[in-house]
Amino acid sequence: MAEETPAANGAQAQPQPPRMQVRTQYIKDISFENVIAQKYKAPTGAPDVKVGVNLDGKKLEDGTFEVVMHIEVKATAATEPMFLLEMDYAGIFTIENVPNEQLHPYLMIECPRMLFPYVRRIVSDVTRDGGFPPVNVDNIDFLQLYRNEIARRQAAQAAQPEGTA
């Protein structure tokens, strides 16, 4: 007598765990402007460095997505701009076994976590090669960044008068 398998007796198969594969990652766009050197000035004092991050994602084909991390690093000293670094760093990901309702947070949290170590290294190398001490970007909590963006969107939507889109 043959053994019955779960599929044969109508029982549902166990859900598969999420699977992500990084197909490629690359610098999509980068710009470094050494403002202080262009003005023939020496830096005065320790720089005040500000880092901003934005994320974007889009579907390329079934199961394949591009996630882009835009990072902007500005340094000033005594209100004088020192340098500006802007970079778009992208990754192409194949994602399987993630329900549609969980796909957006997965793309905006898990994928940037995979890209971040490379972004951090590039920022450090570019600022060092630009003649400044290397900027070591602090760890980013992508879950909190995602939550903040959702809250910001909900607040903006709530602030809109009825009847406008």
C-alpha cells in the first residue's frame, strides 16, 4: 500500500519561509562636491555632518525588484559648506514566498539592510579620498525609518481637506 502524502490527502503544504536573493548591486549615481577646496579655503573647526536617507523601490518583473537607497551627506563648519556627497545605490532582488501585503515593508526594510554595509563603505572611501576624515555613517534602523514614513504619510493624508486627492 502506498503512503499518503499531505498533498494527496488534501492537507495544505507548509508555508515556505521568505527567500531573498541579491542579484546585483551597484552605484546608480554619485556626486561629490568639495566646496571648501573650490573656494581655496582651509576648513575651520570640526565639521558638522548631516546624513539623510530616502528609499525607493519598484517591481521589474514577477518576483524581481529594484530598491534604491538615496543618501546625502552634507558637512559644514561655522556655517560654511565643506562638502556634499549624494549617491543613489541600488540593488536588484529576487524575492519569493512573501505575501503581497508584506512585500512593501520587506522591500523597504530588509533590502536596504543588505545594501547598507556597502553604502557605508563607499561614503567612507569617497569622503576620505575627497581630502576629509572618512565619514562613518551610523547604523540606520530601517524598521523605524519605515514606521516614520508611514506615520508621515498618514498625517499628510489626514491633513488634506475632504474632496482633494
